[in-house]
Amino acid sequence: MEMKPTRDGYGEGLLELGKTNPQVIVLDADLAKSTRTDWFMKEYPHRFFDIGIAEQDMLGTAAGLALAGKIPFVTTYGVFVAGRAWDQIRTTISYAGLNVKIAGAHGGISVGADGATHQALEEITLMRVLPNMTLVVPCDAIETKKATIALANFKGPAYLRFAREATPVFTSESDPFQIGESITLKDGKDLTIIACGPIVFEALTAAKILNQSGISARVINMHTIKPIDKEAILKAAKETGAIVTAEEHQILGGLGGAVAEILVQNHPVPVEMIGIKDTFGESGTPEELAERYGLTANHINIAAQKVLKRKASPQ
């Protein structure tokens, strides 16, 4: 299976937009090589601005460009843009509903040796809570390219999260992608696994393991966290009766919380959540960190077995 970082999909999406949409402007905070915006810079140098390590200024500049009719893609590590510049995102961009696209690189624990200071584990929560904000977490490089292009045609503020390390490419160019519409990658009747980002592949692997035990698991790629696909979540709850969520992010306020909010108000079913459990990350290889923090297919399988027991013996 091809392995490719989702950040490459972002860079490829920007190159495509450079050809097709002259209003697209790219801004970076001294991390162009790492975020892949240097690809755009080399082809369209007059539409690229390196603001330096000044994230708040970068968001303010993007707001001005948006008011002038441009479509700015603001790019840096997620932990910096969502953390350092949250006030500017909230007050200058979200409150005004400006057409600024915020790209957060290095999302998740799999950043590896860079460690806790660079591992963005909270930004889904920080972005999801903002009014007017759209939030997209694609599952592989191909979907990241599609999401980048789609967001350029989407009016309003948006946050795109992608990762550093190479992960499996398991979708195809012909697969549909629509902001706000989840994708059912595998049907099933016993439980549903709802995942976002590269961990979607682990969810598919877990479903295969479960199938060997006679358990039929539905797998949903919930690439848009906000607006989330409420209809797909409720359909899964009614048809399978149990849910496992999986994300490379804090459980508090992330995908799991978003799914649980919908279920508790409309159709409560047992839910188990795979994610970072209220802790910071640390340095290590992506494989070591996934195992240590419980983000592998085996951990999803264990959660599935647990939720099925709860489904069978409701309290």
C-alpha cells in the first residue's frame, strides 16, 4: 500500500488551486518546507507570503486579504495557529465570518520526536467551539487534496487539519468528497466505528479483525467534524445500536464528544471513545506513540468488544 503524508495532499491541493483560482493566496509562518507550502511558493511566488514566526500577525494579514476579496490559506503547525492565534481566529475571523482558510499541520500524536510542544492534540476542540467555523480532518493524502480544493470554493472561515508522517493512502481519486457529508467505507450491522484523520485506516483494519470473529462493523469516515453529519450518526445508532469513535486527538471535546452530543439528545446508545486521554504527548516514533496512547486497530477492536457487551447488557 502506498504511504504518503497527508501534508503532501495539502501541498498538491494548493498547486491545483494555483492553476485554477487566481484569488488563492498562501501565507506561512516560517515553516514552508515542512507544511509543503514551498511547492506553491516556487510556482506562484507573487501569491505567497512568509510572515515569519508571528502567527497572530499572519491571521490579521489574512483577514485583510479576505476583506479585499482574496482567499487566503494560512498555514503553520496546528499547535501554533490554534493556540497562539486563537484570539485572532475568534474575534477577527470567526466573529466577522471572513473567508479565511486555516491549515493546521502536524495534527496528532504521530508528529514523533518533536514531542509534546509540537503535537497538536487540542485544536479540534478549540476550532469546533467557534461559531461560523467549519472543521475538516481528512483521512489520507488524496482526501486532503480534495478537502483543500473544496475549501477554496466554500465560503466562510474553515480549519483543515493534517499530519506530518506518511500514512496509508486507501481512498481513490474517484471517491466522492463533500464538506459536511461523511463517507461509509464499510457497512455493518453489529456496531459502528466513526473515525477521522489517518486513524480511519486503523478503524478499517479493526473492522477486518472483528469480521474474523463474526462481528459486522460499519466504518464511517467522518472527515468533517463541523458541520458534522448528524443524519449518518443517528442512522448508524439506530441500525447498529453501538458506537466506537476513534481520533488522534484529545477525547475531551473532540470527535467523540461531538458524536456523543448528538446521540444523547436524540438516540442514546453505548459509546466507547478511542483518543488521547487527558494527557500531553511525548517523543517517540509514530508506531511507539500509537501503541502507548491506545490508537491502534487492536485498541479499537478492544473498545468494540467492550461496547458490544454494554449493548447486550444495557443498565
